[in-house]
Amino acid sequence: MNASEPTRASARTGVLSGVGAYVMWGVFPVYFYFLRDISAPIILCHRIVWSCVFLVLLVSLRKEWNQFLPIVRSGRVMLLLSAGAVLIALNWLVFIYSVVVGQVLQSSLGYFINPVLSVALGMVFLGERLRGWQWVALGSAVGAVANLALRGKGIPWIALTLAISFGLYGLVRKRVNINSLHALTVESAILLPLAIVVLWLTPGGMPESRLGLLSLSGILTATPLLLFGVAVRKLQLSTMGFLQYIGPSLQFLMAILFFKEPLDNVRLLSFIFCWVAVAIYVLDSAIRSAPPDVADEPD
């Protein structure tokens, strides 16, 4: 077998996994729209609990509990996974909040900024080089945030929080070279005790219809994150940044067509800045067309 074939197969798996994850995230706001009468922290806690239930069942079916011993014994790995748990919980909370309060456009903007931020993080922490036109793309993304901060209604904290938290989460997961299912299971388990305490202390019951809908959050949350975990370990962080444009593009369409959010001139200009950044980065990558690096995946 040609030595390049496993590399190409692994890269193909990474691309397909990344596309699947971002398509699911792109249409995710519709799910939370039907839960908008519930507070964001309560939705988050249910999301953590049901994700943990789904992941425990999945690991049990695969009979892989014996593979967790090296993970919990490694202080470095547990520290990184704890950081990842905090970052993803923050990202989930702010994203849910953006849907509940009708700010899906701003969350879309945040995820447009995130891919360019991922490129910068790859340069700073992983030694991935940023080419000349990529610097221009990064500057255009910064212009999008500056426009909203100076001409809009203050600093777009939802967009910035989503971009930074998920960018750092991707970086953390890049540094943890373990099976994505196992990593996500540990992250969910770290968050589980606090989620249970919050739900226990929350007064009032939950209607059965809402509880049934909330129970779906486990599989809907874990599936794209598992796909993301596979992709982020098989592809360069900069390549992941390119794929991430799928999610915010779908969210943008959801905000305009489904949620009917107004797109004023200030917001439109910021999105134009982001789309310019996307175009520059995509064209530069297409011209250079360097094959992505591939990380080894432990099975």
C-alpha cells in the first residue's frame, strides 16, 4: 500500500467529520428555539446531564471503560480536559442564551470570527505559519468586531465569548491526543456534579413534553462534538478554521429566514468584513493548496 494512502484516508475522515459537526451546529439554534421558555442555565445543566448519560451508554456498549485508567492517572491530561470542560460549558451557555434572547445573528458573527482566530491560535501555540494574505483576513475579522463595538450597541460580547471560548477549546483538544469519545466523556463527567446540584436546587417541576425534548440534548450535543474531536486531531487547526465557516453560514441563514432577526447596516457591514476574511482565506488556501498535516489517532 502506498504510504500516502493512510494519510489521505485519515485526512478524508477528518474533513467528513468536520463537515458533519458544523452542519449540525449550523442548524442547532432551531432546537433551542423550542426551549426558549426555559432559562439558559437550566437548559445547559440538562444538556450536560443528558450528554453524560448518552456517553456512558456509548462507552459501555463499546466496552472501553478499561481505557480510562491512563487518562485519569495523567495529571496533565486531566488538567487539559478540565480546562476543555470549562471552555465548552461557557460556549454552550452563551450560545443557548443567544437563541433564548433572539441574538442568533451575533452568535453567527462569533462563529465567523472563530475560524480566523483558530488560525491565529495555531500560529501562536502550534507553530503553524500565517501567510501574508491570512494576516489580511485576520485584520478583516478584527474590523468586524471593531465596527460593532464602535457603531453598534457596545462590545459584541456574545460573539467574542463564543469565538474565544471555542477557539481555545479547539486548541486544548489539539493538545490531548486521546480518543475523542473518551475525552468528551471525561469532560462531561467533570461538569456533571455541578449540573446535578443546580437542577436539584432549582424549584418547580418540568413538564413531560419539555423533559422529553431536553433529553434529546444528549445525543444532539455529543454527536457533533465527537465528530469535531475526530476532525481536530486529524487536521491542522488552520484547516479546521476553514471548515468552520459552514456552521456560521447556516446560523446566519437561520437567523434571517427562521428567526426573522433584523439585519441593520451596522451588522451587515460587520458581516461583510467577515465574508471578506472568508474569501481571502479560502482563495489563499486554494492557491497554496498544501496538503494538511495528519495527527495519529489512538484507537
